[in-house]
Amino acid sequence: MKRIICLLVLIVNASISRAQVGLRHYPDSLFSTYYHQRVSHFKTFPQTKGDIVFIGNSITDGGEWSELFNDLKIKNRGISGDVSAGVLNRIDEVAQRKPAKVFLLIGVNDLARNITADSVVKNILLIASYLKQQTPSTQLFVQSILPVNDAFGKFSGHTNKGQQIKQVNEKLRQQANNYSYTFIDLHTSFSDENGKLQKDLTDDGLHMLGKGYLLWKHLLYPHVFGLQQQTSLLPQPQKL
Amino acid sequence: MKRIICLLVLIVNASISRAQVGLRHYPDSLFSTYYHQRVSHFKTFPQTKGDIVFIGNSITDGGEWSELFNDLKIKNRGISGDVSAGVLNRIDEVAQRKPAKVFLLIGVNDLARNITADSVVKNILLIASYLKQQTPSTQLFVQSILPVNDAFGKFSGHTNKGQQIKQVNEKLRQQANNYSYTFIDLHTSFSDENGKLQKDLTDDGLHMLGKGYLLWKHLLYPHVFGLQQQTSLLPQPQKL
């Protein structure tokens, strides 16, 4: 009986919390079967300390992040095809873990559906607010949307959104201080001289080849491991 | 110059080895852009000792295996949409790592393309032969193809192949001793009383929900960690 009361209190509290930052529950039918497979998979994992969560769409999903950084604390919460509303709808699963860090990259699938840059930014700021409220000790890193390239003749609805991607990124940069997150500009490093995704990092103008993930790792490394890790690599004082 | 000669020797040796077991290189255009993204990603990872490799199609790809088993040695080599020829074409990447164990699950996408059960088995036996030849110390576990269920009205080309799946599985079981692998029957445990994928493990009749991955973990656990791990859990003799 005690357990049932506790559960009810938790559910009511979660509902109030979501309402406080303007989150709403979306109907299940809005998301793909793959979305539900992944979310139900994530929910089976026990809570662990010091998690570093990578959350996003197919570009995050396709990365073997714990292998790339050689660290089991890194958890892949990417879902191919996901949009900002999809992340909003499942951010509870991440917040409840009270992770040490969250790396978010979302929005290009929204733009491909002709959702406006402002709407994408609004949803990302809601995600930031919710995490801040639910797990204030978690460091949030909002990554810029990556550039795209239409030269491959694939994903045309995505790769013609170069300008909108830049608009989202600029707004995300501007709001970083207001919403207490660190903005990480990946766009500049992944772009060629025309602001398009460098051709040798991709084979479809949207997703990453191995070389793209290596560049990404290089850019994220200081944020993932931070100063603490670097300090621990310094020579330790010898025992007297 | 020495390095170039060494490289040439390696390439020639690899070609001879592939030819010895009847492997051939397929044209890149045969596989998806996602296939190439994943393979190029896998190739960037350094060789590590004692790897436990999970290789297969979307059902393997969708699993967070290292998190599920809480072990960084477990590497995800799943590629959504992959077929037995796709695994043959990329098995080099796995063999070169000389992993401790390989868990293979492939074939349902072949059957969906109306490739025969015999052809699927032939390719899987080629994979087994190649691994045996290239990395004899690696333990290979060939998993049965999982059952499917047509009640969800999705993936109809896959979910109408229940009988062919059973044929593949029976042949794989029969060849285990001849090809020095351990056959793991997942099919029985995932099936309902009619031999179809249990409805509560899936939302599309083909792919797994979180509960499906938990059952899978339960069935694989003794094979993944083996007797050595179990032994290490026994009380250690006290120091005198």
C-alpha cells in the first residue's frame, strides 16, 4: 500500500513539474514504432552515477559513443528520426537519472518537416528549462545543428535547410547564458568554405562517416571529460 | 618503403584468405549509405583485447549492449537493414580484432528479399569458416533468427517468413559441430504457443521493445560471461 501511495505521489509530482515548465505529453501515435522501442529499452536500464548522456536523432543514434570515448558512463539516447518534440516527450527518462552531463543535438528533422527555426529553439529551451528544474546539478551542453550538403542528391528536405540551421544555431548561442547551458558550435568545424557539410565527412549530406565522428569526438573531448579528468592525469604527489 | 611492402603483403594475404573460404568482395553500391557510415565508423576504433562483438542487423543495432551488460568490452556491430552478404562483406573488420567472442544474428532481411533459407545458411557458414580460419581462438555464437508476428500489420515481407525462419534455424543447429560454433536457440524463448513472436516483446512484429532485450540478455548471459566470470565470483582463498 505504501508503495502504491509513493508511486502516485511520484506521478502527480512529475505531472506538476512538466506543467511548470510548459511540457506536455504527446500521444503515443505521434511517434514511430522505433521511437517506442528505443524509449522502452532506455527505461529498463538501472540508474547509475555520473552518467554522460548523448541525446538526439539518427546522427547521435548512429554513434558508438561509449566505444568512441572508451567510457561506460557515456549513454546513447539517440533515436533515428527524432524531433525536438520527441526529445521533450522523453526527457523525463534522462532527467530521472540525474546525469552528470547531457549533450543534446536535435532539430534538423523538425526543419525537414518545415517546422520553423523559432519553434525548434522554443522546444530546445523548454528541454533546457526542464532539466534545470528537475536536475539542477546536471551540466547541459546544447550542440549546434550540423551543416548539411545537397551535393549527394539525398535527403533533399533536410539538405536544403542550410539557412534555417544557421538561424537555429545563432538563437541557441544567444540564449545560452539565459538558460544556463553551454553552447557548443560544431557547425563551423564541420563546414566547408561555403558553409556546407564537408564532403569527406559524409556520404549522404546529412549523416556522418567514421571521420565525422572522429572530428566530433575531438571537439567534444574537453567538455565530456572536463577539467577534473585532465587534473587527474597530472602526476600525483608522491607519498612521504 | 618497408611499410608499403608490409601493407601490400597484408592486402594480398587478406585476399588469399577470403578466397580460401569462398568470400568475395561485393561492390560498394550494393549496400546502403547507412551501411557505409557504420562500417567506416567501426574501422576508426582501435583494437582492444577481449572484445565481445555483437554483429547483425537492426535488431542488434538497436540494442545498447554495453549498457545492457554493463561491460565496455561488448561492441555493437549491428547495421540496420543488413543481410548475410553484408556481414560477409565486413567480417574482416571483426576478424582483425581477434575478439574473444562473436555473437551473430542475421538472415531475416535476406528472407524478406525472398533469398532462400539455404542461401542464408550458406553465407552464415562462410562467415563461421572465415572467422575460424582468421582468428581460431575466437568463440563464435550463432544465434537463431528470432520469430516474427504478422498481427501488427507491419513489415509484412518479414513477418510472413515464419516457416523459412524455422528452416534456417534447424540447419544452423545441425551444422554447429561441423563448423565449430555454439548455436543459441533464442527462437523458442521468444515464441508464443503458435511459434510467433510474443506480442508483449515487440510493437511491430519484428523489432524488440525493452522487455525483448531483457529476455535476450537473460538468455545470452551465461555465454557472454562464461564459466570464467562465474568462477571469479566464487569466494577467493584467503591469504595465509
